[in-house]
Amino acid sequence: MSEKKNKSRRNFIKNAAIGAAGVMIVPRHVLGGTGYLAPSDKLIVAGVGVGGKGRSDLSNFYKSGKAEIGFLCDVDDRMTGESRKNFPKAKFYKDWREMFDKEAKSFDAVSVSTPDHTHAVVAMAAMRRKKHVYVQKPLTHDIWEARMLTEAAEKYKVVTQMGNQGASGDGVRQLQEWFDAGIIGDVHSIYIFTNRPIWPQGIPWPTDKPAVPQGLDWDLWLGTAPYKDYVDNLIPGSWRGWWDYGTGALGDLGCHLMEAPFRVLNLQYALDVQASVTSVFTAFGKRGHFPDSFPPSSHATLTFPKTNKTKGEVIMHWMDGGIKPERPEELGADEVFGDGNSGILFVGTKGKMMASEYAANPRLLPLSRNSEVKVPQTIKRVPGSADGHYAQWVEGCIAGYGNMEVSSPFSKAGPLTEAILMANLAIKAADTPKPRENGKGFDYPGANMKLLWDYKNMRVTNLEEVNRFVKREYRKGWTLDF
């Protein structure tokens, strides 16, 4: 072959390669719409609930360097200022349903940082449109909702992540490595405690009827919940203490504290649960009942079946409102239990280990063991730990469903959330009075009663009346379409 022909052939191959490379980097719509990201593209995120935690969530996605915040949505204008300032090019909506209907072709993923009672409807609507979703903890308000979102994630093949950053932390992985190495033997008991609630609970629903603040769409904020007149001091944070909207102390910190036991021991669905609550007494010495509000404090106990990581059943104790388990005898008088406010304690046949909130600062007991025990690192760490939890989801979305592992996909977050909500189910049962047959006073049949759980059918088998809380009835006009 002559040099001239060789040169022409080399130029043809070079130009063809350049052309092929050009075809690889094309806009999303050429590849088939959202969900098909070109290598050069960034993940376009729509935020629903952009004040408070939503504000920091969106900022963390953006900090990953691989996401753009394309759309903002919030029912309360008073909460949107900083996010709108941070992302001035993002188009703003008040109603997420309108945003989804008009803009679905223009974003790839949705971040849900609304109050608990609207997590499920927003996330499900996003998944039905094949959008990847990041949902703040707890995943849902009801057990049934958690199961539906878990199944939907698999059905629609989208990348999901719940906002419990500790799932990506080094602490939970250190605990897992110690356990897997047999350092504390077989774990049979878990104790978890928190100082939450730090908002009012065990109180009656306010009777005053102030005007709805300008800029707040109160009806849209209520969403799936029963209609009630607006009251002050509910938004932005105290909604957690009301059954219609929040999930109490368990919903606030349960995911951050139960994540470690679930991951370390491979827990799934509980067999049973029981609870006791701190009573609220009236000025006349009678037990007060405030059905709208969570009790001031509670102690719930869940039984989990044997797993491939345990030799038998595991008993998990949840304590909130200042209730704490007995101090471990291995802990010195001047040594802090957990982080003082919250903590996780694993009790095994050969020893104990504990950690703080988010499974941070893991320690063997007695503390002297931490300098003596050396276990090799066997579990890959998430770069950036808590911040990496956000970047991990962004990268997972870009990689596509099934191509990259994330720390808290709904397949893991769903069963974890169900356990948290099961504990709430027992708390509700323990705090619900039943009139005595003689008409004189009330009894609390669910107090300290062990509720037997049929996880396949999502039903309590021995106290029928509590099943109405497994799946609440939505307000007219709201549905969870699968």
C-alpha cells in the first residue's frame, strides 16, 4: 500500500473515531429522555421541600460537583429564601404535582424533604415517572407506605436513597468489622436511647385559630392528612410531635440509631413489639389522654428473628424522652455513655460495643480494649462519610439502576423504617384508652401488650383495633398510586 493511501486510511480512521466519540456525548433527550444520562451530563435534581433540611440536602447534592438543582418546590414561601438565593436559575413551584406534570422531562431525580406525612405520595409519583429519588428519614409515615415504596423502587428500576447519613459513615462499618471478627461474640440484645423529643409532646391540640400566614398554602401542606384549621408553632419543626404529620422521636432519630444494628446483624422484619409510655396526668390526678400528640417519653421493645449473623432472636430496646438503659458495668464513672444524649449499645456473649448518634465514635467496652484489639479493615468506606452519602446517590443515579451500590436504598431503608413504625404502633396502642364496660373510667389494653406481627400481610394478629394505624386513610383527593 502506497504512503498516500496509508495516510488517507489513517485520516479516515481518525475522523471516524472522532465522530464516534461525538455520538457518545449527546443530550439526554437523544438517548431517550431522563434516566439516560450522557457521560458529559450532570444529574438534574428537583427539590420538593427546600427549606430547613431540604436546603442543606440540595446544597450537598450540588457540592458533589455532579448535580445541578433545576427546580425548587415548597408550599411555604417563608422557607424558600436561601435555596432560591443559592440556585437562582432553578424554576420555582408551589405545588409539586404541577411541577411534575409540567417539568418531568426536564429533570432526572427528585429530593423529598417534606414532613413525614407527605414523603410517600411525592416519592411514589416521582418513581412512577422513572425518576431517581432521595427521601429524608424516616422513609414514610405509615408501615404500608414503606412497603409500597420498597416494592416500587424495584418495579420502576430507579436509584433510591434514604437520608440517614450515618449509613455511609465509617462508624457503622467499624462496628460491623468488630462483630464479623467475633470480638463481642453473638449479639442477643441491643439498647438504643435518645433525649428526643426536644419539641412539645403529650399536649392537647391548640384551640386558637390564627390566620394562615401569607405565603403558606396550608391546604397543600396538610396534603394527605385530615383537614384541621391552621395553628401556630406547628411549622417548621413541631409537626414531628403530632400523629397526623410526624413520627415522633422514633421518626427523628430512629433511622440514625437503628441503622447500625440492622446493618451489623442483617435484621429485617420484627416478630413482635411492645411498649410502655410516660403518662400525662391532669390537675385532678387522672391520666390525661391527648390522642393527637405523641406521649412525652416511651420504651419500646422489638424482637427480631434469627438471621445469618445471629445464633438466635435479638431483642432491641428503644428508649426516648430521657429514659436510659442501665449503664454498662464496663464503663467508668467519668466515661460518657453513647454521646450523653443518644447512644447504641450492642450486648454480646463475649463483650459489648457502643456508639453515638449516626453510629459515630464506635467503641469497644471496656474502653481499654480499643487500643488492644486490632481488626483489619474489610469493608470499603464511603469517601466523605456523611457528605459522601449525598455524592454517592448522585453518582449512583448517573451510573443507573443496578450499576452502583448505595448505602441506604429502599430495599434496606424500607424494612428499617417498618421497624421504627412498628415501635410507634406499639406506642399508639399503649397510649390509646378503651372505656370500661361499667362505664367508669378507662383501661389501656395495649399497654405492655406484646403485639404479634405478621410481616407478610402487615397485620397485628392479636389486637385488631391497632391495625387501622398500619395504613391510614388519606384525605379525599390524595392517593398512593402504584
